[in-house]
Amino acid sequence: MAAKISILAVFFLMTIAVGLYCRRHASSVGSFVLGSRSMGPWLTAFAYGTSYFSAVVFIGYAGQFGWNFGVSATWIGIGNAFIGSLLAWVLLGRRTRVMTKHFESATMPDFFAKRFGSPAMRIVASVIIFVFLVPYSASVYKGLSGLFSMAFHIDFNYCMLGMALLTGLYVILGGYMAAAVNDFIQGIIMLGGIVAVVLAVLSSQGGFMESIQKLSAIESAAAPGLNGAFTSFFGPDPIGLLSVVILTSLGTWGLPQMVHKFYTIKNEKAIHAGTIISTVFALIIAGGSYFMGAFGRLFYTPGADGGVSFDSIVPQMLSSCLPDVLIGVVVVLVLSASMSTLSSLVIASSSTFTLDFLKGLWLKNMRPKAQVGVIKVLCGVFVVLSVVIAMNPNNLISSLMSLSWGALAGSFLGPFLYGLFWKRTTRAAVWASFIGGIGINVWNLLVPFAAPTVAGAVSIVASLVIVPVVSLLTPKLPARQVEDAFSCYEEKIDAPHKFVLEDDEYAHKN
């Protein structure tokens, strides 16, 4: 216990120190929210990766989907790496940075308002983001606190309050710069930790082949005629597996806290390097987490009634096969992942609500210093709301995250993607996507017709279909407005902007 507490204390002190150091980079709205658009490849890539993966993946999703799909759950991690990271950077990275800089947009709602000429869109999108990022944040707290309860035997609620206080403190102190620097440090911890955990889990069962053999002997109720279902290529439920891949991989393209990372990229070199770094990071972290979760059935025993507490599977695995010191490392690993995600959620939600809702609707003449102050206050409000929801023991981690990702990506993916690439995208199509994304997921919440992951995946695919169909059936935007939006890609640096990003530092010196 002394070793675990020592490791944790060092981590806490380091996190707060970074927040204090970065205070000078958080004096204006641009520096607090965007880090002055000066993030290099390593900081941006690690910020993207650590915001992507948290206790939700390591505890909730790895436990539930490892249990449901077996080794084939590793496909989720592979999808996260190549669709959620590689393709996202290749397709969205440069265009997002160029067009958002052209509009001087710091948030996704502001981008929608300026790209489609609709101030009302800014207000509605900001409300959607604030409302539906809260359950995602709550799911992170639940996953994190469950692990802390196992490792330190502290009441679940006290764990959440402690994590909320620490996250709020360093984000409010240092803004996006503090979050990015901490993300880099935390990402290194995550990489080392996940490798150690996977090796320990396999070793406790006699090694890789012995673990696979034991898992292959377990029958699946979902596929009773399939021998070795949990070690098969696509597992016992390929359709369910595909829905999770779509939700957690393609869904990231429409999440404001993920897309926000592209706003902050410094230059062209940062995009190329960041693409590679974030993909490798995702492959190790997500692939390792889901692969580890696949062996949950070798450690966890269902209750007398046959019920399975999915959120308890990974904590029970770790407590039964790891020494105390390594458990301390794992706690810091999950804490690192979770705090990185929480910081990006807090900044995305509070900045959007301040700049796009309050300033856009009521406080139009709010001064820059006042804006930063309100953002910081809302950071605290967001954290408190998240903790209140997380304290409900009936809320499953995966259900909270699926609702959040499904509603946000189902609303924003189509409008954002087509808005960057297709001039014909119309205002009506954006509104239709908002209605579809929220409607499908809220309907499933109130009158369930499918698992939350399936509903989320359906809304994401629907967004990609709704936007082009409605755009072709509704009036075009004014030609001058569209040409102005896309003119940023043709601006010449050494080559058109759509091919190369200017190096702001070089341009300033020359």
C-alpha cells in the first residue's frame, strides 16, 4: 500500500506542477482553449490519443466487449487505430486546421455557424455538446473510481470527488497547454503500463498459448454451435462487434473534443509526424486493452443468478494477477488516461457553452478576460454535474459512453465532414443530421430498440447518409458564401493551403 500511495502522490504532484507552470499560457481565450495554435506533433498526437482512450476503454469497454466477443474484441482496437486515428488525421487534420483558422473558430459550433451562415446553429450545437458530454465524463469517473476502490479500498464516491478536484484544478490553472503537456507525460505512462499489464495477465494463466487454449474451451450462449467462439476470428457476434467498431472508430470524427485537437496543430510537419504517432499509440493502447479484456472469463465468475457486472471484470482480473507495485502502476495508467480525457471534455464543453451559447445569445459584449473567467467557472460546473451522474450505481460505463458518442457523432459527423469537403452541403442537411443524431439515441434511451452501442452506430452511419441526401433536395447556400469558405484552401503559401500548412513562425520571421 505504501508503494501504491507513493506512486500516486508523485503523479498528483507532477500534474499540479504542470498546471501551475502553464498558467502563463492560459491568460487569453485563444491560449486557454487552443494553446495559441502552436502545438507540435508529439503534444498534439498524444493529446489526441490520451483524449481518445480512458478508463471507459480500459475498464468498461475492455471488460464488457472482451467478455462478449473474446479475442475478436481486438478488432475494436485495430479499428480505433486505423479508422479513428490514421484516417481521421489524413482526412481531417489539414482541412480542419486551415478552415477553422480561416473562420477564426475556436469551437465546432462556431465553425458550423460560420460555414453554414446560421447563428442559431451555434446555439443549438453548443447545447448538444454541453448536455451530451456530461454522461461521457460521468462514465470516465465511474471507470476510474471502480479501479481506485479495488486498489486502495476507498469508498467509490470519495474516489470520484478526489479525481474531480484534481482534474478541475489543473485544467482551470493551465487550460489547454496544461492538458497537452500532461497528456504527453500521461501517454508515456499509458504505453509502458498497458504492455506490462497484458504480459502479467497472460503470464498468470501460463502464457499466451495456454491462455488461448483455456479461453477456447468456454462455450458461448450467443453462438452455441461454434466451437472456440471466444478465440474465433470474428467472435460469437460479428454484427455486434461491427457496431462497436463503427461507434468507437468512425464516431471520433464527429466528436468536438477530438476534432478540437486539429485546431491547435502548428504546421505541416506536425501533421505528418502526428499521424504516425497517434496511430501507433492507438494500436498499442486500444489493441492492448481489448486484447487483455478478452481473457476476463478466465478470472471473473458471474453471480449466483448468472449476472455479470461488466464494470467489475477488469478490476477483478488485475487484483487477482498483479502484485501491489504493478497495481499501483496500473492505477496511474488508468488515472493518466482518464484525466487526459476528462481535461479535453471539460475544456471542449465549457469553452463551447461560454463562447457559443452565453456570448452568442446573451452576453455579446463580454470582454476576453471575462470569457476566460466564465470558462473556468463552467469547467467546475461541468465536473460537478459529471460526478453527480456517475454516483448513480445503476448507470453502466458503456451505456453512458455509447449514449454520448452516439448523440454527438450522430449529430455532427456528417455536417463536419461534408462541410470541409463538399460545397453543396446545405443548412437544412445540417439541421436534419442534428435531429437524426439526437432523435435516434434519445429514442433508444427512452424506448430501447437496440443496445446503446448499436443505436450509436446506426446514428453515425445515418448522419453520413442524411447530409448528402437532404443537401441534394434542399436549396443551395449563397455562392459567394461557399466560395469564401473554400477560398482558404487555395491561398498560396509555397503551395495551395489544401496541400500545405503555412508555418506561422516562419511567416512571422520573414
